[in-house]
Amino acid sequence: MSKLSLVVPLTRSALLAGVLIAACEPGPAEYADLVLTGGKVVTVDDALPEAEALAVTGYTITAVGTNEEIAGHVGPSTEVVELDGRLVIPGFIEGHGHYMSLGRSKMILDLTTATSWDDIVQMVGEASSRAAPGEWVTGRGWHQEKWTSTPEPNVDGVPLHTELSAASPENPVSLGHASGHASFANALAMQLAGIDDNTPDPMGGTIVRDASGAATGLMRETAQLLVSEAVARSGEGRSSEDVDAEFVRAVELAGAEALAYGVTSFQDAGTDFGTIDRLRALAAERALPVRLYVMVRRESNEVMDAKLPDYRIIPEGNDFLAVRSIKRQIDGALGSHGAWLLENYIDIDNPGLVLETVEDITGTAEVAIRHGYQVNTHAIGDRANREVLDIYEKVFAANPDRTDLRWRIEHAQHLNPADVGRFAELDIIASMQGVHATSDGPWLADRLGRERMIQTSYVWRDILDAGVMIANGTDVPVEHISPIASFYSSVSRRMNNGEVLSGEHRMTREEALESYTINNAYAAFEEHLKGSLTPGKLADIVVLSQDIMTIPEEEIPATEVAYTIVGGEVRYSGPEG
């Protein structure tokens, strides 16, 4: 899929030149600004599940119906897109991603394409040769389980820093794992971070060591902060102009990537008040490329208790920013042995890591319910999910007058069967990412054993049958932002090795589409604004090259985005447009 340069907002006439038809027939007193006609419109609205065309006036949908019905909304200045049978659906809503991290990932080394440790060493060596001495070399996206061979020597399948340090002796290096739950540093980076063979592990993290006790360079979970703080110190002398320009560039890059894949709204899984201030300023300038639902993160309970009322932002009209939730994280990721389990991993003799304590998260929940904020807690392991359910249950019981809370568990990847029904009992939303299942699937049994994997991992059908809402997403940049890829994972559960992971847990195509549209809207208290193609709702619309609801399953991944429309403005036009 080609990526076009974006300037926000973009004019429809510039993007649709050559394909728009100006109609001249007289019509009603109020003509539409934009009409899409001659296609298949899947509305995700039970009142009218399918149609052929729709009309947009300003930033909202005016009408949905047959080609003949919508023709009456065409006036002399109406722009008309002939769909030629293509599929129209509500704009995809990314239910859990990291917006600024996505933008910044476009400004550093992309390690997702590396198939071996040698590839990474070569990429770092080339980057180091172009950098000034002392300048940091950073990257993200490596995953040892996706390499074609295991490097030697290694600890837990991850190499020692020796080759990386030799490739970049004068430049500190920090390389983030694809999951975001581990990173790798060279010798100079560890030196600048104050890490040596005697440095104690921080709470919730591990400085991985070899048999002799020497630090290998791998930092798990909170141990990464030692290196990231050193990276931050290196930029303390930068001008405010440079910092602002870099921030805006990251916002633009993240937006361009989202729009190119049909994402019109993005639920950002956590940022601090300072970043929210910057985003709020851009929103006031109408300079946000996509709609953001931002969760507050990395602030103490005391600070949140004082500041949450001033940061509550409920969108109205064509607003692009919402703030009404808090993100916490009780454990890490399964791939880095950081998920908190009820039983030990089978490949290492421990049950994982606790990153943020039960007591502190309980305090957050109490602050949140006092100020009317949603709580969205990262929990991956079965022990982590149980503990979060316990926290929510305790706080709900103490506040029986509070209703329609819509609290969420982010990821909910591995669940003890006894806890599935508790999601329904407590009315908790399972904010899961379909693509994680097929990405993690090939090595899940290596961590959990096959029987435990089948019983607890990505049990979507059990969750849905229990009456629990699933909100879908990608956790970008942990995974690629493509909703099509996650939709395909949700309905096929087919892994890259060609095998199907527990196929009995597939979603139907209707369930998968709902999980990416109306469910995500509901999970952000925005179902009255978006998530379906309903007259009166925001004109956030995606046109796809293929009908993902009916084509053979194996053809779904080849689907491309023809148009991404946000608030009635075409903000992306692809090769199929």
C-alpha cells in the first residue's frame, strides 16, 4: 500500500480529482456536501444493516439508503464518489495503541524486518557510522522468537551485548523489544545508565545476566527505565523549538500511518499530563490528524486526585480529543517472561513480574471512581487478570451508586476459566488485540505448555459466549497498525506458520467488525458519536478495495484502503481510490 504525504486538513477536491462527479440535478433544499454511491454499505446499525449509498453534510452523516434515495441529496456542488461496488464501513477505531510511540517509531531504526541478530548488529553498525560520536542509536521492533536462528552464546534465547558493543563502540545503543516490555543495550549505554555487574534489579524488572553474573545487555520490564533515563538525559540541552518540532512530527507521522490503514479514531493507552497539554494545544488548532481518546498514565495517585477534574475532556461536535480514563499496568508481557501467572512458566522457574502493585492500582481505582474516570488496566497473565478483577470488584462494591463505568482490562490474553464469567458479572470490557493471538501463537506453548495454552490463551469464544464485550486493536507499535491484519487474525486465527491457533475461538466476521467499530466506540463512551454509519453520527468512514465480509478468508489480507474520511473530510486516498 502506498503512503501519501498528508497535510491536515486535506481538501476533498484535491484528493478525489478525476474520480468525483459533480451532479447538476435539482434536489432538496439542503444538498449534501459528499455522497458515496454505487457500493455496499455495511452500517453496523441493526436498524439498517446494509445499504448502497450515503450522504454527508458538514461533518456528519445525513442519510443512508439506496442509490435512488441518496441521489436526491445530490446538488450542483455535491462531490460524488462512485464506489463501483466497493465496501463502505465505519471508520476503524484502534482500541489500544500507543500514539506517540507509533510516531517516534518512524523516526528510529525499524527492527521489525530483522530475521536474525546479525541483521540487527549490521543495522546498528551502519547507523553508528553515520552518527556523531556519543550520539544515541535507538531502534524498536526486534523479537527473538521471530529470528530464523538462535544466536550463540545466549541467555533465554537473547544474545550477549558483545557483538553490538563492537559494532558501535563510540555510540550508546538502546533497542526496544517488539512488545515494549524489554530492551537491549550495548556496553556504552549500560555505562551511561550506571549499570554494572553489581547493579541490583529494580522492582518489577530484571537486568538479565549470564552464568558468571555479568549483565548481558537485556533489560526486562522496569529495568529498561535505567537506560531510557540515560537517553532522556542526553537530550536535556535541546531547545524548546527542537522539542516542539519533534513532537509535532511524531503526531503527523502517527496520523499518516493511521489514516493510511483506515483508522479514524485512536485510543491511546496512556500518556502523562504534559503530553496531554501538547495534544490539547494541537486539538485547539485543528491539527490532530485522527481523533484521540487518551488515557492518563505515569502520574501518581496524589497528582491525579488533584488534576483529573482539569483534564477531563468530553468531545462535542467535530472534536478530536477526549480524556476521561486512566491506564495502569499490573504485569508485563508473556514473550519477555513478564506476564504474571498463577503457575510458573515452563521454560523458567518463576511466575513472572508485578510491575505496579495491587495496592497502588487499588488507590488509582478509588481516585478514578471519585472523579468519574474509567480505569483501563494492562493485565496479560492469568494471575494478573484475576488480581485486577479483584480490585475492580472491591471498588465497585464500595461504590454501589456508581453505574455505567465501562472499566476495561487491556489485553486479557490468558484467563483462568473460572475468571471468564467474572468479566460479565462485573460488566468489564475485554480490550484485546486479535493480531496478538496469531503473532504470539507459535511460541505460546513454549512458555505455558500446550494444555495450559489451549485452556487459557485468547479464549475469545468463551468470552463472547459469556456476554462480554471485546474491543479490538493492535497495540501498535507492538504490532502493525493494520485493522485488516487484526480483523483477519480475529476471524481466522491463522498464524504465520500456516497453522490455526485454537480455531474454536474464531470470531465471526460480524463480531470482528463490531469489535473494531461500535464496540470500541462504546468502550470510550462514544457510541452516540461514532462506530456505525447512522444518520446524525460523525462522518468517519472507510472505503475498502474488497468486501471483507464475504470474500474467501484467505483473500482478506490483500484488502487495501481506498479512502479514509474523518468528519466528512477525505484525509487519505490510496491506490484503489
